[in-house]
Amino acid sequence: MSQDANRTWRVVQWATGNVGSRALRMVIEHPRMELVGLWVNSAEKVGKDAGELCGLAETGIKATNSLDEIVALDADCVLFMPQGTDWDALCALLASGKNVVTTRCDFHYPPLIDPGNRARIEEACAAGGTSIHSTGSSPGFVTEALAIPLLSLQRGHGLLTIDEYGDVSSRNSPDMLFNIMGFAAPMAPFDQHRAEHLKGDFGSSLSQIAEAIGLPCDEIEAVGELSAARHDVEIAAGRIPAGTVGAMRTTITCMHKGRPILRFRANWYATTDIEHDWNLRESGWRVTTEGDTPVKVDITFPVAEEDYAAYTPGLTAHRPINAIPAVCAAAPGIRTTVELPQIVPLYG
């Protein structure tokens, strides 16, 4: 990175949702980056100044929903953060000479990408001399960037377990919690479709690490569990009656020759007063290695409850921004955390 000591990266922000808006603000304020374009999905945002869309002063960069306008820009990198993956748009961006860093989880482990889509992306990267990289907080930081140095302490590996804890009791989002996630619903078998969704995202991320440590994953298991609230409880979004869903846990396990080697466990809960002993704790992560040199790392977020809404988008948005210099310097193609250098943030 020393050869880039005086460089400024020209960046396009793609999408301005919760995470995208935070990324937009951070790019505008970054001492070594210049915002040169902004793509938005909402017609109501088209034509608005980028600064207006993230609470800053005007920048002179107006939002567009035209892929052609973005492709025509002179930019080093696109921060691609939409709700879904637009493969046509990605191919056009990459082929036009723009590297991509994305919070979409499709690119953590190339062998698990649909072969047709993978071929298209690789062809676009070759045409544009560009690279693409998926990252974020989870998956990304905790499943890859943090896992690697912890595993580097061992010579004999047993099992790496990543527990993610998400306390949703302070989130005032009734539709999300009750209608989409299923909190406060009558107890029933876990919806396996939800487990399969996490399997795609976290299974690919863990598979990258499994291959890197020489224990390639030959099977990925996804298991979902529900636990009932033992008593009535009031949360910010409403009421969780006793006997209804108060917590849910999804476990994604990578197997090597019939043995579990890497495991991600999502523990999401509206109350800790549940029928199962899941050892729930405050929001954050616990990473445990079992081997000849076992360690346990607990990560929590020292933020007041009222500041959570403003804090949490940064967990996902900031690492992709910090990865831009490394991705722009990488060889063309789909680049993974294992292949890239350590991501070092630039503060000045």
C-alpha cells in the first residue's frame, strides 16, 4: 500500500438503504476518497444531491437510477449495496473498468457460485481488468478476517464456533419482527427455508476458510430451532405472549469427512427468559476455537441502547470502504479474504 501513499480513489455508491447511506456518508467524509457517482433504486431520490441523502452538505453529485450513466463515469470502484444482486449490472460495471466491493454475499467462495453467473463475472473482470470482493461484518469480518488469526494460533484443529447474538427487544419494527421473522408466533416447526437462506450466505463464507486451512468442506448442514418465551414480555415492537416464539437459533455447520470443523450459530432473541438454555448474552459475537491451543473471544458493542440504530449500519458499511484500496490493487477476478492482504483502514 506504500505506493498509494498519495492516491485518491474515485468511488461510486450503489444504493442508499440503511447500510448504503452510511457508506455514502463515509465516502464523502473520507480523506482519501472522492465520490464521483451515486445510483439509487427509488425514483423519488433521483436528482437529489448525495449530501442531502445522507445528512451532509451538498456535494454536487446527483443521484441517478441509470446504469449507463454510472458505467460512463471514470471511477476506480463501486460500493455495491442493493437489496438484491443484479448480475447484469455487476457485469457491466466490472467490464467498464470499475472494481466492485459489495455487501452482497454471493462472492465469498467462488466454487459455490452458480457456474453460469461465475463465468459471466469472470469474463467481465477479464474484460475490464477489475476485481470483485464480498465483505461486511457477518459474514465477512467475523467469519473470515477474525477467524484466520485465531486459527493461526493452532497446529491441531478441532472446531471453530462463531456465536452471533442479536437482541431485538429494543427494535421498534413490528412488521419485521412479528410478520417476517416470526417472533410472538405460535410454536411450530422451524421454517427450513430460513435456514437454507443463511446456509447460502454463511456456508459459502465458512467454506472459503475450510479450503484455506486444508480441510475442504464436503457438506454444509443447516438446522433451525425455536424457543418459547416462558412469560409474557413487552418489547419495543409490542408484546411477546408466554408460550410463543421468543428466540430462534440457526446453526450452519461445515463438515469435512463427516466431522464438523466450522460452525456459525445465529442466536436472535426478543427475551432471554426462554424454555431452552441457550446461554444467551448481549448482542455481539463469541468465537471459540477447539484444538491444541483453544481460545475464546467475546465481542460486545459498548453503545447505549438509544444509539444502536445509528451505530449498527457502520458494522456492515465500514469494512467494504476500507477494503477499496486492496481490491483496486488486486489481480482481476473474484477475490476472497484469504487472497487479499489484511484490510488496513486509512484515516488520513
